[in-house]
Amino acid sequence: MNAVNTGLHAAGDMLLDVRNLKVHLRVSDQIVRAVDGADLKVHQSECVGVVGESGSGKSTLVRAVSRLMPNLRIEELSGDVKFEGRDLLSMSDRDLRALRRARGFSMIFQDPLGYLNPTQRVERQIAEALSDNARGQSAGQRVCNLLDEVGFADPRNVARRFPHELSGGMRQRVMIAMALASDPKILFADEPTTALDATVQLQVLETIYRLHKERNMAVAIITHDLGVIAELCDRVYVMKGGQTVESASTIDLFERPQHPYSARLIGLSTHGRHEKSVLS
């Protein structure tokens, strides 16, 4: 297991502070309480996990925080969501876009093919995500540097290709490179390995963890897999029914779970399914 932090942080190193977030959706004639009182804190340079079974609200939580919700009718979006003290829920779309492009936060998703433009080459798509001060004549080299950073042996070749010419694992690495283009302080990873086979899952997780350490970048990983939490995360939030039912350091959660649901998840989890540790 990863050697985790003690959970003690200086007051000034808080990046994200989410309290009592509610996201209620209208589906036909019913109200779905997708998130119904969830909390989440992310400090500088730490890796935080959000875990729960399907339907627990974990993906909706981070999508609401980043204001990247799918095209659904939102009946209620409330709570206190602060990024470095700035209120994200009341922020204008323009200011939010500026924040994303200027060392704010980025997200990688489960299905990269659904978020990559099939008609544009990789180089152009990553270049469009570069922060303003990284654009210009050096954009092509910056794109290659990012592709190299996420593990491509021949970044110039990959930059010239279209998404459909890449494997699933390669597309996910391109998505990570796009997310890194704005030099974010927090990277949200929403089930980043769900559609990949076990070997490629391990490679992608190794990449995310390495970048987390090398860039001194905070990461929030959304997953149903407690094995991933055990390997990567300093702290963890457990979600059930749209609510945060427990938050703890990873060691405390596994050794002394306080909520029966957390204990059940740990009991059901399959440890050691990867051929080697992500941290090896």
C-alpha cells in the first residue's frame, strides 16, 4: 500500500473545498437525488480517492464541481464549492473557462473516444487545450513534450494521427496529455481505466501516479475499485446514495472503517489483482 499522509494539512494549502453539495436531476416526472449532501476536500499535492458502487453519485460529484455536467435537466445545484477560495457554483462560464486554462483543474474521462474529435489530428486537439502563455510558435514542440511526458516513445508520430488510429490505451494517454496542457493544480480522473484491459489499466494508473509525483499535482480519482484507492490515494471519501458516508486517510479506512458500507466494500474488494504494484 502507498505510504499515505497523516491527514494533517496547513490551512493555506487547500485547493478544493466542497461542502454539502446537492445535485438533483429531473428525469421524466421524477426527481433523482444524484448527489444529496456530499463533501470533498483536496489539498495541494495530494491524491484523493472517491469510491462507491455504481449509482453512488461519485462521478456526478466531480462533474458538478467542474461544471462539466452532461445534458441533463438540473432541478437543484446547491452547496458550497470553493477552489482556492473562489466560488465555482456562482462563477460565470467565461471565468470558469479562464480558470481551467490557467492552472485550475482538468478532467480525464472513462471513454476518451467520446471526448476526442474524430476529424482532428491529435496535435491540433492538444494544442487547443494549451494555456495561453504556452501557445504560439512553440505549440508543436509543447504538444510533443506532453505526449512524451505521458509515455509515448514516438510523440511526433502520435501527434500526426487521428484518434481512431490509436488503441484505447493510447487514446487515454492522449486525453491525459490534453488534461495536462493547462498545467492544472488538480487533475480529476473519472474511472480512467474502466474500458481498458488489465495490463493497459496498470500502465495508465502508473502514468497518472508518476505525473502526480513529478508535477507535484493534486489528483482526485473516482473509482469503484478499492484496490486502486489502496495503491494510489492519501485519503478517501466513500459515497453511498449520493452522500459522503465516510472520509478518512486510506490506512485508517482499510484498518478501521467506521461505516458499515465502507466495511462491506472492503470485504468485497479484490486485492492484488494486478500483476505488480502501481508503485513498483
